[in-house]
Amino acid sequence: MLSRLAVSNLAVVERAEAEFAPGLNVLTGETGAGKSVLMGALELVIGGRADSSVVRDGAKEARVEAVFDLAASGTNRRRIAEILEDAGLDDGDALVVRRTVGANGGGRVWINDCASTVATLRKIGAILVDIHGPRANQSILEERFQRSSLDSYGNVDAAAYAAAWAELAGCRDAIARLEAAENAEDEIDLLKFQTSELEEAALEPEDDGLAERHAAAAHAGEIVEAANEITEALGGDEGVTSLLAHIRSRIHSIERFFPDAAEWAGDTDDIAVRADELSRSVADAASRIDADPEELARMDARLAVVNRLKRKYGAADVSALLSVLETKKARLGELERRGVRLEELRRDEARLAAQAEALGATLRSARAKAGRQLAKTVTGTLRALGFAQAKFAVSVEAAAPSRTGCDRVEFVFEPNPGESARPLASIASSGEAARVMLAIKGALAEHDGTDLLVFDEIDANIGGETGRAVGEKMRGVARHHQVIAITHLPQSAIFGSRHLVVSKSVSGGRTRTAIRAVDGEERLKEIARMLGGGAAALDHARRLAAGE
């Protein structure tokens, strides 16, 4: 959910800030006051294209900042967390985005106070915000979104097909690898040499400790000398043991008239035990060091072999070398019996292709059924939104099998009888397109995961009962999403749960924009202004608010 949007030096807006609430937020105000500039600012903070021409005259840069509350975003919260983690950015329940656009070109992006990129911003924006109107950040125009939305709407289960396709794709990958190696005698010869080389080395996991054992053997004299000095210092006549015995004697001499000394005696005994254990440990370790010159030479040769193989095969340790050996043996076996294996795989491919085709046909049938139901629902809503003769349809046509099915899903719109249905992206009028989107979003409201929907002048060129129907539908969608609507229509604006008024003033020869939230009587006055002003308009506004 968008909780705050702040703008400075963007077009006609010198400085403005708006706070948004859950539900339906409406923005109203006179033409040219800066409402669309605010939507342009929102588009910037979700990765929209930046142009230096948007910087206010005389300013060095434009700046926008948005705060999104992710606490209740569910799945989107996890998806955004993954994007932030991949980008090395801090995560949290609040997402703070800042972006600047320089008057001389260029700009910067910060996400949660860390420098970032527009590409990361676009990934996040595609999850959080969908804008419908003159601007385009409309995921619903994408075939991928239309297909997944249809599946969600109709509870279409594509899991069986997806599993079958994955199995078929894996089989085809294996065939492609073997076919590419049809004449790979050179690879077979190389693999034979490499596996032979690694097997002859007779590597064992214990070889990973060879370097340490070699170092100990190479410095055996120094280690034994140091060990002897340590054990002597711990247990000799003038060593730690003798010193502790003297300390213990002195403690006992005062223990009868100073009780605290009893605790010292216990600590001294503990130190004596630990000193004795240390002496035995040092002596035992030193006794295991093999200073035999022949053994050292053997380790020298063995270490040279291991290090050479690690360098050659890019392995960090012997365990990795053993893994390399197993991989190469498997590949060699696959190539040596590739003829037989290809026959097996091709039989598997035919069986899996038939299985995927059958499941794809079932999936296509389920999507077509869901499409008919969605089309009926959306068409009914369109009638209420002023499209008396329009039709909405979902085209589910057979297509080449792919990861998502054996069909192509497309939402199409027929504005008038006799006109051919056309894809949503080809609807020319932005207001018309936005109302179609509203009808679709209304039907998909419970299945569309986008947090924020923005409708920019969705009610352009309509009025009366149609405008009221638009407002009611936006309020309905706002039960499942946060909605921001820019509107000039009082019949729509009256349904907002939060009403923001954008106004402009002129001071010192410059236009300035301000935003304020209105409610109660002040809100009624704004509705009255939209109705034309005057006492009659105020009375009309009261009736609209009362649902009359």
C-alpha cells in the first residue's frame, strides 16, 4: 500500500506531499492544478522513463519520494524481499523509494536509503502498482498476466500439465545433448584420459589433510624441540607443577584462619589438572610426528600429484576432485552408449509429448470455460459503465505447446456491434480503456495480487448514472486493493474513503501546487465546486453524499 508520496520541482509542482489510506482514494481539483503530475511522480518511483523536461523551470533537479507499507502485502511482500536480497538492499515492512531527475539529464535512485537502479525499481513497481489511464504500466495487457489471472479466476489447475511439460523438456534436453555429441570421439578420448588420470591417483577424502601432515613432518625437529621445552616447563623441578605445589602449600597454611582460601585451593587443583593434561597432550602429539625421510619424500610426491590435479580441474579440495571424477565417468558412459540411450529417449519423448498434448487439451478446455464465465461477468459490468452494446471476450486458441500450455490466452474487446473484437492494447481512448480495465479488475479483484491500482480520469466523457456506476465499481475493487482515482466527476468522487484536493495558486509570478485532505463540510464544498458551484450545487452534493 502506498502511504505517502512527496514531490518537489516536478513540472508545475514546486513542493507537495500527499498521504494515502487503504480503500478508495480520490484526487480532485481544477484542470492544470497538478493532479496528473502526481501520477507522473508515482510512475517515476516505480521505474518509469525520466526526462529532464519534467524538471521545474529554474530548478537543478526534480525529486520524488514514495513510502509503501508492505506489512499486509502477503505474497508480494516475499517477492519484493527476494528482489531486494538479489540487489543487496535492506528489507523491511516499509519500502522507501526516492528518485531524482536532473535538469541537465541523468538521475539517481535510492531504495531504503541505499543507492539502486531503475531496473530494480521496475521489478518492484510491476508487483506493487498498476496504472490505468494515459500512462502505461498495465500488466493486464500482457498475455502472461491475462493467462494467470484467468487461471486464478476459474480455479484452473495447470499443475499436471506443468509437470508433464517439465518432464518432456528434460527429455528433449537430454536428446539434444546426445545429438550434439554424435561425432564427439575427441570428447570420448579426452574423458577416457581424464577419468584414467583421476582413478590412477587413487584419491581418498583423507588426502585433504595431506598438506598439514606434510608441514608437520617437514618441521618435525622444531616441533619435537618445542614440545620437550613445553613439557619440561609444565612438569620439571622448576616448572608449573612445582610452582603449583608451592602455591597449594601456602594456601593450606592460611586456610584455618582465612576460609576464602579453600576456594583458592580448589582453583589451584583445577589448574594443576589442566597443566598435567596439557603436558600429556603435547607429548602425545609430538610422539606421533613421523620424521622418517622416506615418508616425507612419499608425502612430497603425493602432495604434488594432488595439487596438480586440483589446479587442472579447478577443484578446491579432494572431495571436489572425486565429484569431478564421478561426473566425467557418468558423461563417458552416456556417450559410449549414446546410440542405445538415444533410442530410449526418443521413445520417452513420444510418450511424454502425447501425455503433455492430452493434458494441454484438458487445460485449454478448462481455460475456455473460465473465459466464457469471465467474459459474461465483465460484459455485464461494462453495460453499467456506459458501454451499452460492448462485449468483452476471452480468446483461448490452440498454440504450439510451451511451458504454460497448448494455447494462447487473449482478452479482447468489441466496443460496438459489427466491429471486430480487438486486443485490449489497441483500445484508442484512454478513458475508454480505463473503464474496460476497471470492469476486468472488478471481476478479477479477489485474484489480482497487485497492491495498488491507479485510475487516471477513468470517468472522462461520461456522467450521470454511468459516473455513479464507475464510482461504485471502484469502491468495490477497493475492498481488495488500494485504489487511487483522479476524477473530474462528482458522482464518482463521492465514493472515496479518502478525498484529496489538488489546488494551484500564483505567487511571485510562479504557479504553485498544494494538496490537502478534505472531509465533512469541506469535502461537500469540493463536490459542489465540481458540480458548478453555488447553493444549489452544495445541496446536490449533500444528496449525492446521502446516496440520493
